[in-house]
Amino acid sequence: MNYLFDPRHWTGADSIPTLIGEHLLYSLIALAIAAVIAVPLGIYIGVTGKGVFLIAGLANALRALPSVGLLILLVLLISPAFPSKMGYILPSLIVLVLLAVPPILTNTYAGVRAVDAAAVDAARGMGFRTMKILTDVQLPCSLPLVLSGVRSALLQIISTATIAAYISLGGLGRLLIDGKAQNDYSQMVAGAVLVALLALFFDQLLAFITRRVVSPGLTRRTIKSASAAEAVKTPVTV
Amino acid sequence: MNIEWLGRQFDNIVFLLGWHVLLAVIPLVLGLLIALPLGWWAHRSRRIYPLLVGIAGLLYTVPSLALFVLLPLVLGTKILDPLNIVAALTIYTVALLVRVVADALESVPEDTVQAAKAMGYRSYQSLLKVELPVGVPVISAGLRVAAVSNVSLVSVAALLGIPQLGSLFTQGFQLRFFTPIIAGILLCVILAMILDGLIILLNRWLTPWTPKVVAS
């Protein structure tokens, strides 16, 4: 803990705030790219039913790939072509995006699929066009699952961004890798504690955001259907 | 790929593979053994369920490299001790499976439980001979996820210098040499697929009453 509370490590070029900032920057860029790819694709597959094989196959295959191996392989492939910092930033971002796409994709797909068909029919009956059904009915209804996908994607990203310090990416992983190189266990512990806190904080933040943005009508319905067996025993009082 | 290098390194690669299997499989078995009673407890008590699932969720958020580094503080082990990896992956496996086991027991139809009770099964007999077996498909689905992610997570320990297949990655990085990296990735993926397949077979063997066509 000495390292963490030493004021010298809180200011300057490689200070803890800088490392946290870098960690967040890379994580959020990767999350944004992954979301831009996975959410529309998940909606498309969910609505049209085309390309469902992508969902199960991709998610399982990517989980089996060791992220450390993938990172190092991509660095060796890409860094000769980009001599500057991009030589390790680019491969890191690619791996982070690759790992973040499957949870968002599968959850978006599942979310769109799980929307009550009667709600879609009702909207169509009220004269909604397909696009309006998508934006006003299907998307809000699938939001809880989409956000839970984003949540697991972000955790995966924060965790893997730590590992990417090995291939010289900035961020809190630096404390772990540099500490290991310098045999400085207190520096490693500081890095580990900060990374764990960062992950916990963002997990709770996303949980909070989910509670705020998901329509209350929706959560009530989910609670009722999730514990249907219990609802029989104890009449729901709403 | 440099086949000649692989030939020379054969003994070393087998050694690393052996460690990788141990470090991935022991936590899986330990995790399942711990998660079964905890999951049962969560299933039994409506107050315990959110508590256990909440703690499991928090533990699951801790990044693997951080957990590998923090565990020596708790266990009193050395940073290079493989025990840290076993403990960390056991924690992840338990965190994943507690909820799965609770949900699996929850998924057993009430009629089935009632029928067992009517046939004179005591509650522990009903649990062991009826509810757990009926919940096996759900539990094995969770176990497959845990097995595959364990194989991948073990390789992270290479960054701390604990020998397993991940050591091939760091070695390849230091030598700027593709062969060990590709060999390591392939072996990890194959190992994950074998473990996944074994759990599918085990599931089929434990649930002979289910139709033979299995949707994965």
C-alpha cells in the first residue's frame, strides 16, 4: 500500500491519475467502436433472422481464444508497419474491440428477439411504420439486455486493457507490468487495487444507468414473468 | 511455422500443456464443488439469493491479472506460486456457477419436486436424486462457459512468469518469433474445445432421458 499513498505517484508524467485517464480513454474508445459495430448488427440479425449462425458460433469461438496470445500475435504482425505508438495501440484496440463485440452482439440480438410480439403487432396496428416500431418499441424494450451486454463488454475491456500493458500500452496495467519488472510488489498491488476499483466502479455505474434509462413499465413486467411461479403463490400487488 | 523448432521444443511444450490443463481443470472441479452447496443455499432462501449472486457478481468484475496479484496478500503465498492461479480461477468459477446452480434448481418443475415428495423422498434424497439430475443441463451449460474461459484466463498468468501455454506467447514476443505464439493459441483453442466436448458428453451421460439431438 506504500506505493498507492506516496504523493510522488499522484503527480507528473506517469502518475496514477494519468494512468487511470489512459486506461479509460482506450477502454471507452474500444467500447464505442464495439457498440457501433455490434448494436446495429445485433438489431439487424434480430429483426431479419439472417445470420443467426454468427451469434452462437462467434461468441463461443472468441471466448476460447487466449487474449494474451492474440495481443502478442497482432503486435508482431502490425508493429513493423507502424513504427510509432500506433504499433501497439492499434493491435490493442483491435483485440479489445474483438472481445467486446460478442457480448453486445448476442445480447442485442437476444433483446430484440425477446420483445413481446404482441407489442410489435399493436404498434403496427396503431399505424407505426417499421422504422418507428424499431426506434419506439423494439429498441426501448430490448434496452435492458443491450445494456447488460455493454456492461460485460466493458468489464472484459478494462480487464484486457490491463494485460495490454505487457505490449507497452499505457494505463493501470503499467503498474503491474513495471512493478513485476522492477520486483516492486507494492507497485503491483497498487495497480491491482486501482484496476479492481475501476472495474467495480464502472460496473456499478452501468447498473445505475440501466436502472435510470430502462422504462419502469418494462422492469415490472420482467419481474413478474421472471418469477411467475412465485407470483402464483403470492398475488402481485401493484 | 517453424516445424523444426516445435520438434526441438516438444518436451517443453508438453510440460507447459500439462500445467495448463492442471491450472484450468482443478479450479473447474473445485469451483463446481463449492458452487453446488452455495447455489442450493441461494435457491432455498429468497434473502440469500440476491446476496450471494451480488457478491459473485462483484468478484467476477475483478480483472484476472489484478486478482492474481492480490491473492498472495490474502493467501500468504509467493507471487510466483501456481496456487494463486488455482485460487483465482476457483473464485471466478464459483462466482459464475453459484447463480447457475441456483437457477438450475429453480428450473426444476414444481410438479417434479412434488411427485418426488409424494413418493416418499426425503428432501436431501429429492435434491440428490431428482432436483440436481434434472438441473444438470443448465449446470453443464454454465460449466462449459467456465471451462472455456478458464483455459483462456490461465494464459494471463504468463505475464507473471508462471509456466503454462501462455509462456509460449511471452517467449514468442521476446524472440519476435511467430511459431510459439501460433502453437500456443492453437493448443489453447484445442484444449478449450476438448474440455467443452467432454462436458457435453458428461451432460449426455448424466441425462439419458433427454432427446439425442442436442441444441448447443
